[in-house]
Amino acid sequence: MSNIAKLQKVGDSTFGRIEKINSELLTMTYGSLVTQLLRDFEDTDAVNKQLEKMGHKIGVRLIEEYMAKSNPSAGSCKEFKDTAEAIAKVGFKMFLGFNAQVTSWNQEQTQFSLVFQENPLNDFVELPERLKTEGLFYSNLLCGVIRGALEMVQMRVECIFVKCPLRGDDVSEIKVTLIDYLKEIVLEDE
Amino acid sequence: MVLYSCHIFNRQGTCIYHREWNQKAKKTEQQLEEEYKLMYGMIFSLKQFVTGIAPKESECFHSFKTNTYKLHFYESPTGFKFIIITDPNVAQLTDHLKHIYQKIFVEFAATNALHKVDGKIEGFLFAQQLQTYVEQWGWYN
């Protein structure tokens, strides 16, 4: 348990240090991004996919900032379990300003759920019934961010949004599944 | 004490940044390509060897030296490899390499929207910052 407390501390101190922007600005910008996507693609599934893809591109860069600023030597991730806690306590805190809970581990310890109540991206948002039934995950970008970030540290994962308060659930839940560890690539000699 | 060169490799083993100081002979493009390949291959094998023979779980190597130069190595958690070659009398540079990663690479390359994630570092700011940083060392030339 002490590891979690330590990570929490790392998260808090990093959050205190890094530059911040107004959360409403982020919320509004993100909102207009999603509406624009909905207009452009017209298909909810395509929008979900597009958001995930954008997140992935963010994630592969964000991880560098995470590594450089959080000074992860305090809680380096030897196991997938540590990774989960680091995302929830440091990553989320650093970039979104709140902590998430890690729950629902499967037996092989390769799958967990990130559960969180707050989500600044959801502020002021109300989904029309049509989008609710068609299955839009408004914050699907976050899935992509996690996937992209972990990919850069040699972990291939799959992230799926399972619960979202905008669709009437009580909390947000992202399910993360570890697929495999990527190996370092050897140079090909021609 | 002098500084000779700095290389940065991405995870695919491509050299994304290279800069030389205090060297007279100008290398041709082909020689450079050859050098990158050899260097990455050597670092890769040495790393595997070093961690492979370790009796306990250990970190990777920080530097090695010959009688004419010393090679300093740092790998970011995301797999970018930072290599600096200096003359053999220079002390451990690990903290400096870390600084280059955290404060220069991340700030001026990784978070630069024009920079491709695994692409060559072309931004002029990065080069400038790196130059300013090594100049602070006083001994670089």
C-alpha cells in the first residue's frame, strides 16, 4: 500500500510544479473538437475511433513529458500493477488534475479498470439521446492517450471506455487490457 | 578536457540527431551512416551483454573509455538513447545526459508539434539549447 501513497505524493508534487491552463478552456476546446468530428464523420463509431486515434498521437508525446517531469525513479514500474497505479495516481493527476481508482483486476493481472468520478472534459456537456443510443464515448480520447503512452514504454494495451456519466452511469470507467510487451528492435543489416 | 560528439538514437535505431565538436576531419555522408549503424549495434549489444551477465537485476552501463575517448550513455524510459563522446578525463556525465533528455529533448523536440515522434530532430531551437548547455560546461572545447 505504501507504494500507492508514494505515487500519490509524486502525483501531487508534480501537479503543483507543472504549468496549468484554465480547465474551462480545455473543456470548451475539447467540446468543439468533438462536435466538429461529429459533423465531419456523421457516424458515431467513426468519431469514437477518431478520438482514440487522436489520443494515441497525444499519448506518444505526453509520455515524454510524464517521464521528464514526474521523475519516476520514485516509483518505477516493474510490474503491470505498478503501471496501473502510476497512471491513476501520477498520470491522471498531472494532466487532468484528479486521481483515479484502480479496480477490477482479472486473475492473470493483465486487466484492470480505471474508475473516476470527476472528469473536466465532461463539464457542461449533455449528450443528445441519439448519441447516447448510438454509443458515443465522449472522452474516448483518454483511451488513446493511455494506449499511446504505454506503447512508448514497450507495453501494448487495449483501452475501452465502459462507463460514462454522460450516458447515465454513476462513474467513468476505462478498462485497460495488457496484450503483450514489445521487444526492443535490433537493427537489420542489409 | 574536450567534447567530441553527441548522438541521439530513437527506438528503431535511427540516428535522429548528431553533432560534432572539436573534430578536424569532416566525415562524408556515407561514413556517417556507417558510424551510426556501428554505434547503435555496439550500444545495443553492449547493453544486452551488461544486463545479461549481471548477477542481480541491475541498471545499464553509464560509460566506457579507451585511452583516447570516453563514451557516455543514457537511455530514456521511452527508449531514446543519448550518447556523448568526450576525452577520457571527463567525469560521469549521467546527470547531464538526463538534463539533456528532460529539459532539452522533451521541451524542444518531443513536445514540438513540428517534430515527428520518431523523426529526425530538425528544429533549430533544440540545437541552440544544446549548444548553450554544453557551453556552460566550460571545458567543452
